[in-house]
Amino acid sequence: MATAASSGGHQYVSVKLESPRLAALDLAPHLFGSHPVAGSWDPSKALPMERAADAIWELSCVLPSRHETMDFKLVLKQKADSSQCIVEEGPNRPLGCGSNEVEMTDAVFKLNEKDALECKVWVETEMLSPFDLAASWKAHQENLQPSRVRGTYDVVMDVTESRPKNDFASGLELDLEKYVVPTTPSMGSGVYAANLTENPRSLLNTGMSSNNDTTLGILHNLVKGDASPDHYANTKKDVDGRHAPQQEGHRVVFVDRGVGSPRFARPKNETISTSNIKQDCEAKGMPAAEGAVAAAAVADQMYGPKEDRKLAIVLVGLPARGKTFTAAKLTRYLRWLGHETKHFNVGKYRRLKHGTNQTADFFRGDNKEGVEARNEVAALAMEDMLSWMEEGGQVGICDATNSTRNRRNMLMKMAEGKCKIIFVETICNDQDVLERNIRLKVQQSPDYAEQTDFEAGVRDFKERLAYYEKVYEPVEEGSYIKMIDMVSGNGGQLQINNISGYLPGRIVFFLVNCHLTPRPILLTRHGESLDNVGGRIGGDSSLSEAGQIYSRKLASFVEKRLKSERTASIWTSTLQRTILTAHPIIGFPKIQWRALDEINAGVCDGMTYDEVKKNKPEDYESRRKDKLRYRYPRGESYLDVIQRLEPVIIELERQRSPVVVIAHQAVLRSLYAYFADKPLEEVPKIEIPLHTIIEIKMGVTGVEEKRYKLMDAVNPTAGI
């Protein structure tokens, strides 16, 4: 087993200065300070800031760990004569070590006795572990590739110039609710998560019971400790019970955080051990190609032969620790990637077989009948999962407390020779989080649907929890992932043991980025483009007149909806129609992702569908028959798009602040399908209309959706 905990690292520092007048004055901003890296207060050794935009200059660097506190100031130098300096007024600016924050202040430069130049200054500091720094730099080097078409980079980060309050004549009403349009219920908002899991087919097919004498006898002996767990594992069900088939001294590493890959996707203050992750991509025949070719090869593998070994994810943890929440998110993620995945909730089996009116006494460790009944339904759920795997399923998720070693041994024996088991244990020590989870559980669980006294239900559930705590045995056997205080928002730890393989590695990476912080994600297509008007595929056209109007309406909407969210960000593709749509939005950083570019239509780019039908009838017909898997010649398929969007999904899961994603129809269909848990076959058919905003709110209760239609599309098209 390997464990990683928080440790000292390097401090990333970014200083940005904004002034619309600076360029006209022929002045260049510099930074100098007490640290030798910053010239030791010698203006001639001041560090120059690079121009990042028309009115923004930036300096980014990484300072060594445990450096002394540094004071600094900004200084302006004449471009023609750098010996003449203008130092900013006021006290020195302190830069401590160990803080993660963004600070915005003013800087005043006295140009002469009558004129002073005021600038906005942002100072961002963030602690990076050596692992994060190395991974981020590696990703930067790997992805810093110019686009084949436009000469842009994979990701471009920019801070929009600060302007007065948005005064565009957008005509947008103050009451945003007026723009809400009906949506088709698809995300299970407000529904108890366990009710959305796989139906207990074994119980439904056997009259709500599988009380054969052999099964009950073995389970009874298991409770008493007289039988080994493999007795039940080796017992087959009757036919009727089955279902259908270095940094040293004063050296500093300068990194350009304005281009290249986004920051290394990891949750702040959370840790992950890596010594036991063995990525055996080569052994699995993963493609060595790059770009779309790699994505295509991966997509082919997704729908080729399944992995020889099936995978069972078995949840472990006390009640109200977020097991079902974790299982549901993991199920959605794996399905979206194309893995056949199902979620089996043992509580659902118990309620179906024994009813919903069980008191806390049913869960006592010394209640042999209760223990026997709970072990039985756990075994039934495991049987259903294994039978489903025999039919072609790939990943099964068994969601239960599985709080004793005896229970887990039983499940491992049942899975021998059939699938590989990985235990995922959720541990939470934050009492505030636990209290919230308990009350939410009582509010939503069918176990308390008939309980009219809410506080009595809370007391009963806490009594049940106390019984579980008395017999709880943490996971120490087999392959496992321990998630310790990962959802509290105050940091956490991930422990892993004996984890190997491509898919288990992806699961670990996904789980380390998940959290429960509620935040909205706004998805919208770009404003109507000239190619939309002409009905042409792909391209890189600018906005039509209607699209320009929508861009202004969208800016007003974002200003109103996110007025209290200072840490929100705007994400676009690298195509100009999304960049132009985002242009009127002020006050938020903007990030361009090449991964958000529209599906690559290859040789069909710029054509209309009628032209494709006339000139390439075979391609037209192939696309009509299978839009999900059809790949444009020298282009992409929807499956390719999903594969290249995985880093975007991981980053959206990691974000704790709102994000506005301005992208394209095929891309947004794929992103929406992830949040709505839509089957892959439905992705090409999802409706993503122009000039409509889809707000997705992620939090502890699940995923909620709301749509705002700001205006009609003058020339609505089906799009790609």
C-alpha cells in the first residue's frame, strides 16, 4: 500500500497588470523586489512582464519551496531608455509562502506632478507539489502544438479587459426566470439515488424471494461463523432463479501559464499515492498514434472485444458516507466512456424483499436474523451482477455498506474466476458533512417515507449508524481505494493498494477529482454563424447579425446570473464563432480549449448536406445509418469527440466554481450526455438549440437541469 499526504512544494506566482493607457505611453511594466530572483531591489535587474493582451501584461514563475517572504513592487521603464524608471507609489507588496489565493489591488504610478497612471493588479499564488509541477510541465510540453488550421494552441488562457458595467442594449429582462423553458426530466433530480439503480431481477423473477434451503442454511452458518464464505460462492441458483442472458538556491523556473494545457487536474489540498498505479497501456494494445487518430483507435477498442477480466467495484463504508453518490457518478462516467456499466444497490434489494419499515434494531450486529437477511440480499445483488457480466456486462458496481471482513470475503469468493474486485471505501470524519448527509438521507430514503416525525427518523438513523460503527472493519484486504475526507472541501487523502490496469487507473484519476461542492455549469452553443445561415458543415465563420445579438444577450445573462460568483470562468473552443460569442462577457477569465472545437468534418468541411448527398452518397448514407460511429473521411466520429472531451469532463468535475462553456452542437451533445447519463446511441440525437442556455447544477443531491431560451434562431438548422 502507498499513501500520499500533503507536503511542502513550490509556489506558483502570477502577477497581471492591466492598463489601457500603458501601451500609448510607450512604457513597459517590470517587477522587482527583495528576493534575488527579483533583482534584490535593483531596478536594472527587474523582471520584465510580457504582454498577454492589448491592455494586460503578465509575469508567471515558480518559486522554490520554503523561500523567505518576498516584498516586491512594480516599476515602469521607457522602452527606448530602460534606465529611467517610475516605481509605483505606496508600500511594498508582500508575497508570503504557502497561500493559495487571488488578490486584486490598484497600482498608482506618478508620471509627473499633474498626471498619475492607475492600473489594476492581480496577484495569484498557488502551492504546487513537485508531482503536480512535473505533471503540469509534461502536459504543457505534450500539448503545446499549433493547430493545423489556425496556428492556435490547445488551450489559451486570457483575462478579459476590465470595463465598465455591461451596458449592451441586449433587451434582456431583469427576471431571468422569464426565459426558462420546459425540459424533459432526464437527470433524476430530487429522486433518491438508490431508486435509479439496477432493478433486482433475481427477486422479481422468483416471487421476491430466493429462499432455497441451501442458500439460507449457508447464510445462517456464515452468520454464526460455522461456514467459510466460499460455501455460498460455490452454490448455484436453481434454473428458475436465473435471469436472461529541482529547484535549488535562487533559481526559478519560468512557465507560461497563459498557453498550453490547463492546470493539472487535481483537487486542491487532496492527495493521491501513485507508486502502485501501473498503467499497462502497452500491454492492452493502446494506440501510439496522436490526435484524432489516437481517439479513433480508442473508440474502435471501445466497441471491439471487451476486456477479458470483468471488473466489480464494491463500495465499503458506514451509512451516510456518500457511497451511493460515488457509485452513481462512477457509473455515469464509465458509461459515457463506452464501458457497459451497471449500479446494483443492495438497499434496494433489501427494501424489496423485507419492506421499508425496518427499525434500527434490524441493523444490530447481534441480531442474527437481521444479519442473515442483509447478507442474503447482498449475495442476491452480487449474483445478479455476475450473471449480467456473463451476458456481456463489463463493470458492475455493488453499492452497500459491506462493513465487515466476513461480508467482503463472501463477495470475493463469489467473484473468484468471474471478475476482478476492487473495493472503494468512503471515509468521512467531518461531523458537519455527516449531519447534513444524515438529514438528507432521512428526507429522501424510502426507509422513512412513512415516518411523519422527521426528528424521530433522524434519531432512528443515528441509532442504526451506531450499530454499524460497533462492527465496522476497515478494508485491509485485496485491491482497494480509500477515499478519506474527500468531500468535506477541506482537503483529503486517497489511498490505493494493488491497483493496476488501464481502466482501474482511469477510475482512480476520476475519483480523485470528484467532490460535492454545488456549482452551476452553463452550456450554450455559439451565436448563429454565417455558416449556420448557409447550412454549411464545420468551417470557422464569424457570427451573423442574429448571432451578434445573442452574444450581447448572453453577456447580460452571465452578468446577472453570476454576479456574485467572482471565481467563475468562461470556456470556449478555438474557433472564432465561440470566441466572438464570449467577447462581450466581461469580468471573468476566458479559456480556449481546442478539445471544445466542433467535430472535424474532414473532407466534408464547408459543404452543405445536399452537397454531401450529391457528391459523396456513400458517406451520406453511412452517416444516416450510424451517426454515432460514422467517421468523416479524414475527420472524426462522435465517439472520437467523446474521447477527446474526457479531460474537459475531468476538469469540470474538479472545478469548485461556475463554468460557462460556449461550444458547438456535437461537442455539447457529448457533454450533456455525460451529465444526463444518456446512452451513447442517443448522443447524436440530443437537442441543443441555438441561443439557448442549459444550466446544469451539480451537488450532493445529484444533477439538476434548467434551460433558458434568450431568443429564437433566425435560421435554425439541424447542424452536425
